[in-house]
Amino acid sequence: MTLQLSNKLKFQEAVTGQERTIDQSFIYSMYVISEEAAWIGRLPFERQLRFLARLSFELTVAGRNSYEVGTDNLEHPQQLRRVNEIQHRVSACLSQLVNGTCPDGFVESMAERVLTN
């Protein structure tokens, strides 16, 4: 692997041998996302519940940014759909935690998915 001055990493893909380029900021972003997901997973159970409940609330506020002011119309339907999908994952995780049916690692994997969207 060679580091280029343009903050890009060039590497050969192991399977195809094709040369690929990845921006270093992408690699750093993925590292930060992984660390944040691990942080959420390490929270005590009660704090995980509170965190996910608050995140759920904040997502409803974020969804409102897609509304057309003063009407029932949407200005940004794709944005609302993305927020709704994230909201679905967060509320499913919260429900599983409350019901004691959350598999090991689910909170972390849900957090990674949410943070990458």
C-alpha cells in the first residue's frame, strides 16, 4: 500500500488485482463510526435505553425538516424516507432491549448502520 500526497490511499484489491483509491478521510470516518458504535455498546443498559429513546425523539424532529411549511406536503420526500428508515432501526433496537430479546452486538451494529446513513 502506498500513500499518495493527495491524501488518497492506493492499493491493489486482493481478489481482482484491480488498483483502487480510497480517500483517507473515508477511512478515518469509518474508524470514528466504529468507535462511536462501540461506545454505545459499552453504555450501561439503562443509559442505552435513555440514549436510544432520545435519539428516537431527535429523529422525529429531523424528519420535520422535510415538510413544506404550512402545508401537508413534503419538500424533501427522500430525506424523510431516510430519516424514517433510521427511526425504524432505532425504535426496533429500543424495543428489543426493553423486551430482553436484543442479540449480542445488535446495538453496535444498529449504531454503525445509523451513523453510516
